Amino acid sequence: MGKFVVTSQSFLDTIVSRRQGETKLGERVQLIGNGDWEDEVKNSPAKFVVLGIPEDIGVRANHGVGGAHTLWPVALKTLVNVQSTTQLQGDDILVLGAFDFADKIRQSENMTVEQLRELVQYVDDTVQPLITAIIAAGKVPIVIGGGHNNSYPLIKGASLVNDKPVNCINLDAHSDFRAMEGRHSGNGFRYAHRGGFLEKYSVIGLHENYNSQDVIGELVDDPDLHFSFFEDIFLRDKLSFEEAVKNAISKTTGRPVGLELDLDCIEKTLSSAYTPCGISAVQARQYVNWCAQLIHPVYLHLAEGAAELRDGRKAASTGKLVAYLVTDFIKAYKQKRGLFS
């Protein structure tokens, strides 16, 4: 599997906190054995494949604060200690493991922005084949950690399964549709759109202060692109949050849809672009819940969050938020009922 570390039973045993009278997800989740991993994924009874991309190369290539590589281990530990119940059964989840970019991160420490952007292409090429294999096996990848640069290999990976472009919904303060100036966390969706892997793209909750007029102009002019402003939803009351999500869903029907959530849009959540003013954790959970029920997403991507940033800020609670979002997604995906009249 190349630069990928499969989660073993012996490792899982070290992070699951067992308690008499309770069953944790980590005691029931599926794991890969010693055989062919692609066959094991395909034959697993689990529908959802959880994996991590612990890297912050793309964030730093976009002049952001590094630290996105720290989320995966904290989020995994929190997730596997959630209760396994009739509403959420560990048998539905295969914990695959995480990419190993430790050597590349060490090599990147003193790189220029230009060199970091070249290295992001290596991350792209490493991530994409695994995503394609998981989706081709009929499973839904749930991807945790790393910068939003990884939207590109996820979208490309989903597209290559049937050799057709996919659509995408993103809850984000930023469009991540910056110029093709070399790969980084701020232009994954543009690269995917220009490459023919992404057809329709709808982004919810853009902050007016942090999206350039040139990019907004493109989003307005291209019929395949759609957006809503945070200020129109929460300050001017032009539409409700529910309506913004519903509009995004309506704009991306007709093809498989990738579901994206940038944790930097959630108020006071540790991330590469921490915001004091954003959506609430509850609204992020609503977004995931609504979309999982209504669009049959081909993957879920939770990007940009961190347990510790390179400037010293820490927040272990980010892992718990991710666990909520992952479990909300799984439960809602399985329910599949209409929410909007």
C-alpha cells in the first residue's frame, strides 16, 4: 500500500478504553488482516472506511499555519472510544489506517513555498489511487486530517472510478478556488474543476473578508459553480442556514457528490485559519447530517483541523468534534429520509 500504515489490532488495543458493561466502537470495528488489502476492503461487511492524511505541507504551501498533521491520532482515539450501540455499530466501520508522510514533513521543514507546492503533488499522487480503490470497492471513505489540498486527490480519485466527473459540496469560509500557481490547500477545487474531475461545485458560508473579488467573479460567472456568503445567512437574513444547504444540494444533483467540511469555518475550532466568528459546532453537525441523508455522498472529508498548531496553540477537543461529525455522518447516511419539505 506504499506510504500507508494499516491500523493493527495490537495498536487499537492500546487506544481503546474498555469498561465493563460497555462496548466501544474500537471493540467492534473491522480491520485489515495480513492478506490483500484491496480484497479485504471489498469483502468487508463495513460500508465506511476511515483513514487519515496526517500532513500539513499543503497548508504551509498556502502560507497557512501548520499543524493539520496532528489531528488524525487524536481523532482516531476519540472515535474508537465512542459507544457501539444499535444506532451506531462498530461493525459498519473499517478503520484502515493512515498515510505516512513523516519523512516528507521532515524534509519540508526548511523548504520555500515553491518547493512545498511541488511536494504537494507527491501527496496528490500518493492519496488518489487509494481513494479510487476504496470507492471502486463500493465503500465510502471518511477522510480525516491534512490540509484542504487533499480535496483534489479525493475528487480525482472518485472521478476515476467511473471515468466521469463528480460534483462537490463544501462548507467553508474560503472557496479554495485560488489560482493554479502550484498545488496548495487553497486551490484544490480549481485544479479538480480544470482537470475535468469536478463538474459542479457548491460552497456554503464564504466569508466576504477572505475571498478575493476575482474568485467571487468567477464563481458568479461559471454556471457550474455556486456559493453563499456567511454574512447573507447570519447577518443579513437573506436566507437561512437550512436554505443555504438545501440550495447547495439542489445545485449538485445528477452525479455522485463529494462532501467536504473545512474545520476552519467552525467558530473557535483549532485549525490552520482559526476563526473567532463562524458557524457553530451544532450547525456543522446539521450540515453533515442533512447532506449524508440527501445526496448519497461518495466520501466525507474533514480537513484543516489540528490538535496542535506549529505556533504552540493546542486543543484536544478538535478530535472530539471530528468524532461527532464522523458518527453523525454514518448514522444519517444509513437513515436516508427526506428532511426538507
